[in-house]
Amino acid sequence: MRSDHREMTRALKALVVPPLKALGFAGRFPYFRRKRGAEHQMLMIGFNKYGGSFYLEGGRLSDTDYEALKERWGRAGKALAEEDLNVGHCKWNCRARLGAESVTPATDHWFVFGPEKGKESSIVQLPSHFNGVASKVVSVVEAQVERFFASAS
């Protein structure tokens, strides 16, 4: 793991995870979930495999869809527990990348914290840089998470 990826992960864990927990999300970095009524609500932080950026994605799954998914997995000989659910289990139209001004399933938004692999920079970023990026994610969590799940219902 590159040092900038490691530093970004550190900043996200320190600054973003506490507000997610305060909103009732459980789980471990990078997968978070909560249950609201008859809906499973999930958030995930996904890093670009080429480095330098990541996204925050939300997804929802109704109890009915979860039971159908659990049954399909069971027929394949696999168990799917609630605590194993993540955004990847949601249908495409029940997911969205958060961070852009308009949040829809077609919206894409990446948080940039460094260069991609092969485009290395000689500039060494200080922890304050990664904390600044993580603070932007906190702002998105505060402004968009509840709105996304409320509009998705």
C-alpha cells in the first residue's frame, strides 16, 4: 500500500468514521450500514485502483429485496447475513456516489488526494492535506447522507 493511500485511510478513519457512527452506521472501514424501518442503508468508501482518489457511495436495500437476495445466495450454498451487506449488494438504481452537487445513480464523484500510479509526484503531502480531504468528506456526510436516504425511500 502506498504511503499516500495509508495516510488517506488514516485521516478517513479519524475524521469520517465518528460522524458515520453518530448517524447510526455500524461496520468497519470501508463498509458501513444501518437499518431504518424496512430498509438496509449502506455506505462504502472505494479507492481508485490506480491510486490518488476515492469515492463515497450510498446504497439501499429493502427487507423484501434482502430476503430474495438471501434466498438466491442460499440456493448457491452461501449464507448472506445482514452484517455482511454492503453497497455492492444493492441494485444500480438504488445506489449513488455522494459528493457531487446533484446525487443520482448516474452521478460520479471522486475525492482526489494524490497522483495516480505512474504519475508520481515528488511533492510530499503533510497529514494536514489528507485531513483536509477527509474534512470535505465529513461535509458531504453532513449535507447529503440523510438527504440521499430520505429521497430514496
